[in-house]
Amino acid sequence: MMKTIKIYFVLLAIIIAAFSVNADDGYGLWLNYQKAPEPVLKNYHQQIKSMMVLKNSPTLKVAENELFKGLVGILGRQVSVVSEIEEGSVVAGNISALNSLLNEKIKSEIKDAGEEGYIISSVESEGKNIILITANSDVGVLYGVFNFLQLLQTGKDIGKLDIISSPKVKIRVLNHWDNLDRTVERGYAGFSLWDWHRLPGYLDPRYTDYARANASLGINGTVLNNVNANPAMLTPQFLEKAAALADIFRPYGLKVYLSVKFSSPVDIGGLNTADPLEIDVQEWWKKKIEEVYSYIPDFGGLLIKANSEGQPGPQNYDRTHAEGANMLADALAPFGGIVMWRAFVYDNNVPDDRAKQAQNEFKPLDVQFRDNVLVQVKNGPIDFQPREPFHPLFGAMPGTPLMMEFQITQEYLGQATNLVYLAPMYKECLDSDTYAKGEGSTVAKVVDGSLENHKLTGMAGVANTGNDRNWTGHLFGQSNWFTFGKLAWNHELTSEEIAEDWIKMTFYSDSEVVASIKKIMLESRETTVNYMTPLGLHHIMGRGHHYGPGPWVTGGRPDWTSLYYHKADKEGIGFDRTPSGSNATGQYFKPVADMFANLETCPEEYLLWFHHLPWDYKMKSGKTLWEEICIHYYDGVKSVRNMQVAWGALQDKIDSEKFKHVQMLLSVQEKEAVWWRNSCVLYFQTFSEMPIPNGFEKPDQTLEYYRKLTFRFAPGN
Ligand code: GCV
């Protein structure tokens, strides 16, 4: 009998162990705090003996819990919480609480850490070696704690720590395109995280986990609802719900912002106009904002999509964007709130070139915006394409702080079935030189305010989260949320560094695994560009849902068709944006304008973005344009297959659930890449009338077959 019981317990232990090691559904994101591997573990055990957080606020309580949880997990043993420092204590607290422990160096350096920055330092105090984590504010301490844990999660040497870190931009926000009915526009990870119906009474524990994840990255704000805003968001019923979320997020330093509809005074206020110059309208907004602050005392401000894709705006009343934004800014100013006014405009008349519209409308308004307004600009001039040149507005409005808008959700990049690591795409934009004030005037310097000395600065990321168990649909979507937060804090980080940290924190594996996953990630964006939109092609996705290829999309509003963008005909392909075409190149500063306009100097990755060229145009490789188009599409598919092989080799080296999840999605991605390649090559071939080069596998379906595919319930539409 005893023997049977023993066997039973042994079996149970094995089952539990198997499940805990090999069944990771991804819910824990990069914050699972697995035990550190040898030999670093041994060092950590020697260096960390106990912890102490001087706490007198909810934020510091969060910091203490996090430090405890992290240390226990990473060290794989209990950690004593002490009230007096000892040899090997990790001590965290704000500068006033830790004053007696700070040496002169820290006291002088902490000034540079600003409101949210922190210092992590190995110091000797009262003859004891300790690690200090300190900041000017409590949230700075929390960020410092997360960063310290990240050092341990990524196996860094903590022998002589001397870190000072502060964010390069002030407003680091997620933009949720979440609707009040819980659908998510361009969301591919299930329904909205916000269970509006059950708020404010039912507080899903996931709200806390969400805030924690953002705090771990330094994200300090969240716009809860879709920019295609429902005016009901500003009614007391929904403000109460938003306030409940704000209460949960507050200790994590995460401020709540809302998207609003410009016509709200008419929609819910009973006025017959939303004209920003009307006193009644201004008064209505002032009262409404006062009401918002009565619910959420630290409310961050408003995000507005106006006069774009059918949304109302000041132009409906012959007023400018500046007049509209300033009216809201005046209502928010007494409370310290800000306006994020989007430059993604799309007016009712079809422009000669949509790429030029934002600059045409906004540049003349420079210096007309109030001090608490940021103009939020998408990374490129069209719409979050797999590759776009940087938006020409960056650098063109020196008197206005411009905020970056990146898309984390992969609307145009394979949605949640494709593994695409977006850091290289974000970095490509941030590192682009606008030449606004001569060489070195990068987009990053425009955004972080250093080029024109703006103090109000920001970066927004359109969120890819939903109520899927793993938050982002595709496990690797988590890396893009992670990347956005990391770059918003410090845009100088490289794609490699960010990938490496995320992999270590997500897969806790050996260096071979890290290297292999890193290679997959770093190549993935170029791979996607190749099988979707190589050589500067853009906006040729399926109509409406943007799922899969749709180079044949015509009919209806021209700038919502693919033909408008690729302009393929018997003569050639590409959008002539040089001075002999739409002259969009003229919106850039010299020498960038000339570089793009001149065929000799235009980088090939932007070729068809800026030029319309004959099919037999000779490329740098000596091949024709048609051949190069084919080569890129075929290369894209080949790279996905390589990714599959590389991933397959990790089978026994990483968590089995994560492995299978990604393996299945890679196989979907391979099919989608083939679908993209075949559709585009067959479609463009009807114009080029040239053969697919020898040696390439022939499409196994006809163009007609691909054209007929329909996806009535594709998500996010
Ligand atoms: C929220 C693109 C998307 C729209 C989105 C819009 C925007 O056009 O397809 O879904 O609307 O951008 O950024 O406002």
C-alpha cells in the first residue's frame, strides 16, 4: 500500500513538473521570472542576500511586491525582507527616503534622472556592499526595480552597477483602437481587454497585469478607446468605467487618456454646432473636461482624429486643425492635460497624391498650436505599410512638437498569423535623417524634442493587445509591444539588443537558442516586405480587412484602391512622386528630396514608391525590374521556409506549448507568403507580359483563383 502511495506521489510530482515547465501559454509575457541558469545564479546568490523597499505609497508597494516576486523566481529561493541594510541587500526607495544612504555621486547624478528616471548603483554603506535603486519619484523607483530585474533575467553582471536611465520622450502611450462593444479595430488578438459592460463593478485581475506589463517597459499612458471614437465615451456612464480602470492603473504610473469625437457637443451635448470658435461649444468642452477630471483627477488628455476617413473636425466649419486643437487644449490646460491631434488626415476630396496631404494641411499651421498640443504623425506618409519612407512632416514643423505614431498591431504586416519583429521598421524610421537642420537631424531628434528644444514630447503605439490568453494573438506579437515600450524609453537601443533581451526574458534558454531566435526575428521584417510589397510597392492588400494580397483592388474611391498606388500598366509600374509626377519628393528637405527623386540615388527599397519605371528597367544587379520583382517575392517565401526550419530545430529546447503555437503559425505564414507571391506575380505579369524567371516554382493556382478568394469575417475590420 505504502509503495503504491509513493508511486502515486512521484507520478503526480512528475505530472506537475511537466506541466509547469512545458506548458507556458504566454500569459506571463516577459515577466515570468524563471530561475537564472548557472553560472550566473551562483554569482547572484553571492551578491543578493536580502531586500528592502522603503515604501509609503501604492507605487512603492507595487515595487516591493515586484522585487520580491522577481528575486524569489530568479534566485530560486526565499529572499528575506529586512528593515536594516545588510551585506548583500537590494535597497529601493525614492531619494528622500534613502537620503542617508546616497553618496555624493548619486546625489549629483540623480538630478539628471528627471521625473521618471532612476539610478541603480552598487555602493558601500556603513561598511556593507548593497545595491541601491533610487529615483526622484516613486514611479521612477518602480521603473528601476523592473530594470534591475531585467538585468538578472538577461544574465547581466551585477558586480559593479552604475546605471542612470531616464526616458527620452515624456508621453509614452499605447493607443487602443478598442470600441465600446469590445470589438477592436485592426485587432487580431480577440476582443478588447476592457470589459465595458461589467465595469466598474467587476474589476478583471487582468487590468492589473496589463498595467504591470506596461510599467515594466516604462509606458506611462494608455488611450483606452478607438480614434474612430464613439461619443458615448464622454457620458457619465462610461467615464465612471474609465475611472475604475484609471484607479487600477495609477500605482503603475499609467495615465488614462481618451479619444473623443469632435462632434461630441452635438452628439451628446444637445448643441447644434461643434464649431470651435463658437462660445457655447468652447464652454461645453470646458464643462465636459471639468467633469472628466472629477472622475479621473490625473487624467492625461485627449487624442483626436479629425477630418479624416469621414470623422468630423474643425474643417466642417471652415476652421483649421489648429483652431480645433486649441479649443480642446484651452479646456485641458487648467488641469495639466494635453491634446494629441492626429495628422493622419484623409479628406473628402481625392488628392493628386495622398502621401502629400498631411504636410499640405499641417505645415502652414506650424506655431499656431497651444503649448499643450502635440501633433501625432504616423511613421510614414501613407498608412503603416510594411515599408514606407519616413513622414516628410518630421522636421517640417519646427515650432510644433511632433509625436510619433507607430502601429504595433500588424494591420498590414500579416496580422496575427505572421511572425514579424517590428523593431527594424521602427528604427529605420527613427534613424532616418530629415536634414531639417543639416546632417544629423534624425526623426528621433525631432520626436525627442532635442532638435528644436521642445519639452513636450511623445511616442504612441497602436496596441496589439486583446483578450487572447497570450495577449497579442501571435506569441511574437509580444516582442513588438515590448519593443515599442523600450524604444519609447530609449530610441537609441538597437533592434538586436531589444530582441536579445526579449528572447531571454521569454524563453529563458541557452545562447544557441537565443542566437537562433534572434536571427529569425531580425530577418522577419525584410522577409515580409519581400513577399508582400518589395521595392517600394505599397497598399496592395485586400480591400477593407487588409488581409492578404489585393493588387487587383479597383473601383470606388481611387485612393482606397491598389491601382492608385502601384499604377501598373503595360508600360511599367510605380508611383511617380518626382517633380515630373506628384512631386511628393519636394516635401522633403534637400538633399533627401533629391536623393529620392534621382533614380541614381533613390534606395532600391523605395524605388516604386517614388518612381514609375518600365518593366525592363535595368536594376543595379543588372537584371530587369520585372526579374527583380519576381526574385524578391520568391526570396520572401524562401526566407519563411528557412524560418520554419530554424524554428523546427528548437523543438526540444524551448517550452513545448510555445514551440507548437509558433510552429503552427509559421506554417500558416508560409501558405500566406505563397499566396502573396503567386497573386502578385501573376497579377503584375498581366501587364509585364514577361515570364517568371527560370528555376522558380510555378504558381499552382491561377490568378482568377486568387482574385475570387473572399474573407467575409476577417478580424479587425
Ligand atoms: C482607426 C487606417 C486603418 C483604419 C484606422 C486609420 C487611422 O486607415 O485602416 O482602421 O482607423 O488608419 O489610423 O485612423
